[in-house]
Amino acid sequence: MGNIRLLQLLDWLYSIEHSLSLSLVDSGLTLAQFRMLRIIETSPGISVSEISRKLNIAKPTASIQIQELIRIGVIAMENDPADKRGKKVYISPKGENRMKNAYENLSVMEKKFSAKTIADVLKKIQKKC
């Protein structure tokens, strides 16, 4: 990474996360909720266990976040016909609308960053991993 040190990269990532969080305010989602909704949106019918694995969080933590998303009406949970104890998670129409709004807000934020800068940083990270 040349002159960039790991701590500087972490500071940069924190700054990006902060900017992302601010961009999501209008959609009524936190960054953690957006991350979870993104997984559910791209994997309809996903299980709680899979969500927790993809987010690298404990299953009880995922369950608490899922219950909150159900409470605000952005996801729905259905019984898994193949597993009596299993549940499948889906994004709701309200969730789709919030995600659409979030994507629009993130698009505005992305335009503020130089595409070249983002691409350069990603290339540097991939070379080191």
C-alpha cells in the first residue's frame, strides 16, 4: 500500500462508514440495518443462521436485529416448509422502498468521491490481501 499504513486505512474506513450512516438517515435505516437488508434483498428466503454467518455476527445478535426489522415492517419471516423449526426471511415492499431510497442517497454520496480514487484504493487493498 505504499505510504498508507493500516491504521490510516482503518481511519479512512471509519470515515466512510460515518458518511454512509449519514447518507442513510433519510431512508430511515442504520448502516447495520442496511447491511442486513442488502443480504436479505440479494438472497430472498435466507435463514437467520446464514445472515449471521454472512455478517459475521452471533445468531442471537442477528435474531435481535431481525426482530427490529420485522417490527418496523421492512422484512417478513415465513416458516420453512422443508424444516419445521426453520424460518426464511424476505424483504417486504416497505423494505424495498427504503432500500430504493437508500440506494438513491448512496448514489449522491458516491458522486462526491472520485471513481478513480475508489478504484485505486480497492486495487491496493486487493494486492495486499
